[in-house]
Amino acid sequence: MVSFPDPKQPRPSEPKPAAPAGSLPLCVADEPDGLEEVVPEDSIFRLRLTEPQMRAWNATEPYVGLCFGIRGGKTYFGRNWILRRVVEFPESEHIATANSYDQLRLVTIPNIERGLKEWGLPYVHAKGERAFKIRIERRTVLLHYRSMENFDLVRGAEFGSAWMDELRDTKKDALEMMKGRLSCPKIDVGRLLCTTTPNGYDAFYDEFFRYAKPGKHFAVRSRTRDNPFLPDWYVEQIYDAYDPDRAAQELDADFRVMGAGKVYSSFLRERNGKGLAYNPQLPLWICIDFNIGAPMAWVLAQTTGNGEIHAVAELYLRDCTIPRMAKVLAEGGRLERGRVSPAWAKIHKQPWHITGDASDARNRESGKSDWKVLLEHLAANGIHPTLHKPNSNPRVKDRVNSVNAALLSALGRTRCYVNESCPELITDLEQNTWRNGDIDDRDKTRGHAAAAFGYLVHQKFPATGPTLHEGQHMLQ
């Protein structure tokens, strides 16, 4: 575990921020609620900072790192930090970076433009030059922006300040290169701001914790729940949408090794393995994982009125075809390990629903798509489900995150249970492990039941957290 400085403890001899050299001098005002404000004089814009952000704002070290939870205020702080440097040192050039062009286009550039408007700084967005030309008194200051996908393109440049956003996905070589670019003589000292959520023991951890040097590095962390500008309903819902391990990393800004050990780390047989038995009064979901040629696994599940999902039965057959599986589901038949499936078409009289693997490969026997073959053979056997097939499959880690959060959320809520009549699914949830960042698939008999069930869980409880729209928050 990593020890972080306590953000509530004042740092010794911490100076107030220096007044900028440009047209918008800053002053600091105390807030009665424990927040502090940085107020551009002669402007209606009020920059409000949390206590951890204020510590970073006042830091005198050349390298500053913010390790914040999701929606903790990293981008908000970063855009204002780099604009402050632009105003303070108009004779220099400055740069903001993102990890990809998409991140640059969707997050970094719009946030810088928003900050420029809030600060009241006249500017021209020179897209061809990938820069903002900002007017400070009678000078034009260049604030460049670049993607770090090809960071070698920045070599040879000279900057006074750099803001690197979401360093968790940036290569260590890119960080070292950027440090070497902070050599402009027209500033006090070259300054680098790195903002991120944790991603294990990566380049950010090495730079600001493992190899940090006193007087050179300053790092502060803050949890999502520490952001006072987020509404209470949002904080509660986002913690409820994450499992404890992922919440510790993504929301509480803790350094953890993810993608190692058990895949379904939230599953506990004593808690989640006590699912309800089949209820003939509720609709029945068929959760599909094709894997033609390998073990084919289908899970039958039901959702309850209180928002829970219960896996109530499973079909698991080696070297099985879609028509045979549909026939076994409808008419009953032998499964692996001596088990027998009942004739579900005769038992279940309530509505049927179906979801699962969105892959629509051509069936090797008929030439039709797997889903078309599946629905035709279910109908031929008296089962007519409502189709809920997604347009595409979620990423494996997204599906796994959704299952883990439903098994146990960071708030301690359980929404996902498995009945003892699903031994293959229970085995997957207990035994699937990570290997080189992916689910270990060397045992071809494992993982299919958990994947089938996971498609439904991800549809019902996607672990993405609630949406926070513009106007519902101040920090981004």
C-alpha cells in the first residue's frame, strides 16, 4: 500500500499564489465551507478549488501530480493551472497533452476553450497549428496541444509549462521526453502538471511516489466523494455501480494491481451462491454464449421486483450445435456431468426474453447467421422470446466490472445471485483468473457460462456510473 500526504494537514511555509504578470491578477479568498477561491480581479468568474486542489495550486515544486478519483476535478484544475501559467508567463510557450486524439478532441480542447471564455481571454483557435493563440496585453501567447500517441513529434520544442492529462495511459518515455522539453528561459522554472486516476504501479506512481524527490515533486490525491461540488445522489450511485476493488482504484484514487488474480473477485459462494430457485410466475431470460465446437453454455435467469438478477438454471454441452441446444432447452435432455435438463417449453408459461453474445457469425451448417438459426429453432420448439441482442459486445473488462459490481458494490449492495443448480457458472465465477491482462483461456471448458450470464448483467447493471450533465456540477 502507498502512504499519501494527508490533504488536511497544512504544508510548512506554503506560499500564496503569486500574482500573474498578465491582465488577470489572482487573489485568494477563504470560503466558510472549507473551500478556497481564486478570484480573477475585475471579472465575474470565480475559480473555486477544493483543499487538495489548493495545495497543488500553491505547490512550488516543479513537478506536480494530482491523483484524483473519477469526477474529482482533474480536468477543471488542469485547464485553469495551464491558463494561469499562460497569463503569468506570456513570453513563453506552453502545452497541454492527452493520450489520444479522441481524448484531445472530446475532453482537452473543449475544456481549454471553456476556461479561456471563463477567464475572459481573447483567443484564436489555430486548428492547423494545433494551438490556441491567446492575447495577453499586447502579446500573443501560444498554448499548444498534442496527443501523446506519437510523442516524438514534440521533440525539439521548448516550453515553459506542460499539463499532461490522464497520465495513467501515457508511456513513461513520453513523460521523460516532456520533462526534457521544459527548458524555456523566459519563466521562473519549467513546471509540469500531471493529472490522472490511478492505474496500478505505472509511470505516474514511479514519478510521484516511488522515485519522488523532496523539493522537486509534489503529489496529492483526492477521492471522488471528497469533491463537494458533486451532488450526493451522484456520489452514492457511482459508488454503487462499482465493485470494491475497482472503486478503490477509480474512485478512491488508490494504487492497486488490477487485471491479476481472480476475475470475479466479488463473488463469494456464501453470499452470492444462495440464489432463488426458478419462479414460474416470473419471465425467464435465456443468456447465450455460442462457442460452437467448444462447450456451449446457456444460463437461464430471472429478475425480481427489487432489482435482483438470479441465475436459476444452466445448459452446458460439449461439441454442441445450436439446433441441438435449442431442442434440449425445449424438450429436456442430458447435460454434462450426468445432469438432466427439464423440458422448459412445457414448464415455463410466462414471457421469454433472450440476450447474449452479439457476434453474428455465419452458421457452418446452414450458412445463416447464428442468431437467425437460434431464433428459428427456438420457435420450432415452441419458444418465442423477445430479442434483446445488443448491437455489439461490451469489452471483456467492462462486462467483468459490471458482474463484479452486481455481485457486491462498493456500498455493500448485492444484486446478483446464482442458484446451486448452476455449478458451471459457479465454477467460472470462483476459478476464472487473469493472465497477461485477459481472462485465462487455456482451459477451453471454462468461462463460457460466466460470459453468457455477464451479457445480461451488463445490460441491466452497466458499471459505468450515472451520467452527470452540464450544470449539475462545477468540477469536471
